[in-house]
Amino acid sequence: MTTETALLEIPASHTLPSTPALMQRLVAEFDAVWVKNEQQNAFLSMAGGCVLFIAGDPVRFPECLDVAVVLPELQRFFPSRFRIAVAERDSEDGLAKRYGVTRRPALVFLRDGQYVTTVSGMLDWDDYIKEVAQALALPTSRVPGIGIPVVSSTTGSSCH
């Protein structure tokens, strides 16, 4: 057995059907937790930092597999700063909508159950370090796209 094969071998109790081995590895080896819509509040609302990985379809978004490899390295670079949650494939759309995610793969940063920010796509390592450091320093905020848009009373109507 090669080292690569050993890294991708996941115990059957930690697998989900049609989920790539690299994403299953996050749960099996890095204490990540699968998150479904109906159980999202329990894990995501826990005290402390959390990164919710919304991968998307690996055929449409092949870079999600790269993010699955980089995410534990980011956790190691920022020790004890966040735990990892992985959205189950059938729950990704609902979770993406809840957190205003418009691009996949996405890392949604939460703190004490509150939204902080989202980092989308695959980045170079230095850019990830910069983005994650900023995310960990930001205060919680409103989820993008949620709420009533602010409209100025001085804005003219463009419907005529």
C-alpha cells in the first residue's frame, strides 16, 4: 500500500455515498463534521470559530478537491482557531442560500454561530493565509443578501 492510498482509505463508518474520498478524509482524519440542513444549528452554533466547507459538485467545480486538501493545512497554520464542518451534498444548496454563498467552493467563517465572512474559490497559499487571517480577525456581520435593501429617498425612479 502506498502512502497516497493510505491517506485516501476511509473507514466505512465515515463515508457518504458519492462523496469524493478527499472530502470524506476531512471527517475521518481531521475531526470535521458532516452538516445537514436539519442539524446545522447544533454544530455551527457552538462557541468558537467554525469553517463550513460548501464544496459543490466536483465535476463542475474540480477545485473543491484542492480546497479539501488545503483546509486541514489552514487549520494547522491557525491552531485552535476553528473547527471544520463539511456540508453534505444534498444540503449544500440550502446552506449556501442561508449564508449568501454565490460561488463554490466556499469556506464560510462563523464565530459563536454568527456569520463572519466567506472565502470562495481556490487561492494560492499566501492568499489563503492572508484571507483566513483577515476572516479570523473580523467581527461577526450580517449574512450577504439577507435583509431589506436600503433605498435612498433621493434616488430617482428608472421605471419610466
